[in-house]
Amino acid sequence: MIAESSSDNLFSHIPIAMKIIPLAVHFLVFYLQLCLSAHTSNNGSFNDEHEALLVFKNSITSDPNKVLSSWDANTNVCNWTGISCNKLMRVTEIDLESMGLVGYISPFLGNLSFLESLNVYDNSFHGVIPELCQKLSNLQELRLPVNQLTGSIPTSLRNCSNLKELHLWGNQLSAPIPTSLANCSNLQVLNLRENQLSGSIPSLANCSNLQVLNLWGNQLSGPIPSLPNCNLQQLSLDQNHLSGPIPTSLGNCSSLEQLSLSENQFRGPIPTSLGNCSNLLILFLWGNQLSGPIPTSLGNCSKLEILYLTLNNLTGTVPLQLGEIPKRGPLTNLTAPPFKGYPGPSGGFWHFHKLFKYMIYVIPALIMFGIYVLFLYTYLFQKGSVEQPSIEFQHPRISYKELSTATSRFGKGNLLGVGGVGSVYKGVLDNGTLIAVKALDLENEAAHKSFSIECQVLSKAKHRNIIKVITSCSNLDFKDTITDSHGHCLWFGISPS
């Protein structure tokens, strides 16, 4: 009974096992297929990067510096000029800055899924910017400035969720700035200056990490959007057609260092909230239609160095909180025209520059420097114009007879040595001066040239073992060089012992 029961239990599990085994086989096959697919996909990605870069190379019509000569189909892309890869040998950076390249930007660069930085600054790329960000989710820096790019800014940039810096300035881009840029929440630098962008500035409230917003030199219009969460350090909107009041929300930008809103059509007063920008260094508001007094709250901007408010309709006087006004100079009486052609602040236009306090130190320094240069020039001029004493005054004339007497008629007892072009003798002048005389051998063709050279060299040479030249003596039959000496023999004379 017991054995039969055990046998029944054993066979009762067979149907269950028959069901599990096929499932396990199917799972194993699926796993193997998945691994094979992943391997094939990875190999395909490597090939895609290789092909994408070769297509980009083919889009270059001029490469004067042969930068892309290393981009060969038979070599590893990580060894190509301007290409950087990660540890997985995937392309992460393309840096072709200032290479003189001419062509267009290939959309196949969008296949570089690991790409983090693309920099083609200062080249001659033309055409439109392709929709690169469909696959470039890892892109952090896109630098395409100083080219000849046209068209609009791609809306696909919203897919570059990790984008931190976008530099498109110095091109010929037109159309409005896409509102999709607000999706780039990690954006820190947005530089679109010197283009032909039109329309209004989109709200960038979601870009809470934005530090630099540079849009000057475009055709933008409308008001400045509200900036509730502001970490801006630089806001440059000069040379546009922006209008309306300057938003008070700029006072929330406590990290702001430069605010440039010049040459627009802003109206109304200067917001008192700008006094909350305690780190402000530069404030350009000139060339607008601002009115009312200058807010005293600007005095809280203790780091402010440059303030331009000219070409507005401001009234009143300069607040004392902005700094001491010099007692003399063009800003002494602000009710009078401070500059030719501009009415005073009560009439409308005026100019103020806080750097005047540094002029107290700069102007005296410049004056002292000028006096020093003038004195130095006068001294050198006078020194150069002094008539040099004649050779007869500097060097005594010694006749052949005196030399003959001093050297015992150039006797062998006075001979110090014989050289290639003459002999050297010691001697004593009538005044007791111990001298050395080198007499040249005129039969040697090199003697004439040697005489001139030795006179020039010895007259300029200064060394403790080279004694000075007194004079020379020359006639048709005799030439020698005379030096004074006081001790041991050395070459042309005798140096002190």
C-alpha cells in the first residue's frame, strides 16, 4: 500500500514538469536572442558613429589646414583629429574650433548618441542647423558661433534635457526664439547675440539654473518676461526693439553682475528693486526712454563700478548714495549741461560714470610719467649732442723716436714675444710709464687688416687681464699698437701683479 501510494505521487507530478520544461526552454531561447540582439546593436552603434563622422567629413567642401586628413575609414575614430572618446570607445566630443572649415553641418551627427560636446566655433559653416537633438540626450554643450548659419533655431533642442551651454551667436539666424528652450531646465548659458532673431523673448522660468542670457544685437521686441526664480549673473539685451517697463522682478536676481538694456525702447522709471542686486558691477540703461528720478536704492549696489544712464528722460539729481560727486570737473553742477550737446538732468539727458573716483590716482600718475619721459628724453638728447673730444685730446701722440728709445731700439732684450703679424716689445717712456708695444710686420699682407681690427677691439674690450690701449703710431714703414702695463706679461701688454 505504501509503495503504491508513493508511485502514484511520483507520476502525479509528471504533467506539471511537462508544462514547466517548455517554458524554461522558451525563456532560455529568448535570453540568448536578447544577448545576440544587444551585441548586434552595439556593433551597429559603433558602425553608425563611424559612418556618421565620415558623412560629416564629406559635407566639408574646404579643409585648408588638412584637419580631417586623419579621418580615415580604416582607422579608429577615437584617433581622429578633434575627436574624443570615453572608456567604452564611444564618441563624446567633437572639437573643430577655428579650423577654417567650409561646408554644412550634417544631420547624421545626431547618431552620435554618446556625444556630450559639439564645438565648431569660428569656421564657415552655412545652411541651417539640423535637428540634432532627436537622439543626443547626453549633449551638454553646443557651440556653433561665428559661422554663416541661417534659418531658425531647431525646436528639437527641447530633447537635449542635459544641455548646459548653447552658443549660436555671430550667425544669421532668424525667426523667433523657440519656446521649447524652456524645457532645457539644466541650461546655464544661452548666448544668441548678433543674429537676426525676431519676436518676443520666451518665458524661461523653468530654466532656474540659467546664469548668462545674452541676446543683444537682434530684432527682438516686446517686454522682458518675468524672472521669478532668477540665478542670472549676466543679462544682455542691448540693441533690440524691446519695450515696456523694466520688470521689477529683476530685483530677485541677487547674483546679477551685469545688466545691459541699452538702445531699446524701455519706458517708465528705473525700478527701485534693482537696489537688491548687491553684486551688480555694470549697469547699462542708456539710449531708452526712461523717466523719473534715479532711485536712491542704487546706492545699495556697493560693488557698482560702471553706470551709464545717458540718452534718457531722467530728472532730478544724482543721489548721494551713489558716491561723492567731485567738487571740480564736468559733474560739479548737474543743473548745467555736463557735456556739450546734452541738457542737464532737469532737461532730460545726462551722463554719470562712477569711475571718476579712480581718476584721482590715474591723472597724477600719468602726469608724473610724462615728466619722467620728458626728462629722460632731454637728458639723452643733451648727452648725445655733446661734442666728443678729439682723438688728439684723448690719446697722446708718441713718435717713432720715443718708441725706439723706450724699447732700446726694439732690441732683443726687450722682446716679449712674436706673433703671426708682428712682435711685442716692452719699454719705458720718458715719464716712467711702463708700456708694451706691438710692432706689425708690413711684409705680411694681413698686417694692415690686423692693425685696424686690433685697434677697434682693444679700444672697446674691458677685462682685468686686458690692459687699455694708450695710442697708436703709424708711418709708411712702421705700425704699432701701444698699451700701458704694470706687471706680468699677457698678450698685448702687462697686467697688474
